[in-house]
Amino acid sequence: MNKKDLSIPFTASLHSQDTELQTYGCRANNPDICGNNGLPNVCAFSSEDCICKKPSRTWKKQYAKLKG
């Protein structure tokens, strides 16, 4: 997948692989300044499964909002 396909808007509907602790793709507003950008097996852009394992601190609250 390319970077454009993995950039998911923060307010987009949940993906089946989204949880409180991870997101499918990257939901950062500006991935280029994310401290985890490019980290193998942490960043969605650098992981084979396309999962961000360390989303922003505000993700838990957004996840609950989107789920409910």
C-alpha cells in the first residue's frame, strides 16, 4: 500500500482492526512530524500489517467517541 492509502482522517469511521491502543493506517493529522513515523513494527507506514501501534494520546478518546 502507498502512503496515501494509509493516511486515514482522524474522524473517519472505525476500521475492524482499530482498538483503543492501535489504528489501521495512520490517523495523525501530519504524519511527517509524528515521532514514531517510520519506526519498524510501530508505524503503519513501516509495518507489514499497516497497523499504527502507537497512536496519539487523544486516540483513546476519539475511539470511544467513534465507537459510541
